[in-house]
Amino acid sequence: MKTFDTQLAMSIVSHSTGGFSYDTLARALISMDKSENSTKLLESCRAFCLSLEEQGILRRCHKCTNSQDEYFEYVAH
């Protein structure tokens, strides 16, 4: 099993515009590496986004509250 590539995930997050969900992040990572276990990757992406939210790097996208998915926005520093 591969480890979660936080550097690649952070690169994707920091170049995002607008809101995104953690499953969108997982799809982007899967498209770059087809060998990754998609279920495990989805869980890792959710944990990664929640961790970044706690650190103030991401914030919940309040414009996307009508969706069942959790959407985040990158906070540029």
C-alpha cells in the first residue's frame, strides 16, 4: 500500500480556485496515479482536508452549503 502523497495533494489544493470537495481531490490524485486504492485514498483526502482546516489552511466553503458533500476553499497566506 502506498502512503498518501501530502506534497502532491498540497500542490493541488494550493492551486485550486473556488470550492472543492475532498472527493474531487481524490479524483485528481487518482488520475495521476491509477494504482492507488480509491476507498483508502478518499478517506485520506478527507482526513487531509480536515487537518488543513484545523490549521487554517483551508476553510469550509459557505457558498456550497446546500450540497451533501463537504466543500473547502484554500486560504492563501
